Amino acid sequence: MLHRPVVEQYRLNPQGDSFSGTLTLCYPSKTRCIAMGYISVKPLTPHQMKSLVRHIKAQGCQTLTYYREIGGIEHEKVINL
């Protein structure tokens, strides 16, 4: 775990009419990842989510948390990997 990042940038490639941009991934513990910077009215495509989950699992995490604003209300989404 010596080379494990604490914070990193992860680029999501666009998939048609979907979110395109960079997420900041924070690792506050060995088993948890928080994706920050997801500001979009469009959800991630299944392919984008699969790519993100694969990357986070490779870091040894078991939980992904991200926040999305819908209708002016922030929603927390927790995914157990």
C-alpha cells in the first residue's frame, strides 16, 4: 500500500450524450473511495460506471460514494463493490 494514492484525477471519456470530464477520487480509508467533481444533469452510462468501478476496485476499495444534484437537492449514492 506504499504507492496507493490519497487523491487522484480520473478522466471519464464521453459516451454519446453523457457526462464527460474528470472526477477527483479521494481515498479517506483503505476500503472507501469518494468521487468528487461530478457536476452533471446527465447520469453516467453503464460503460462509464463499469470503467470507474473497475479502476476503484484495482485500488483495493470496497465502497464508492458520490453525490449528484437533482432538482436543487444533493443526493448521496453509495455503491458496495
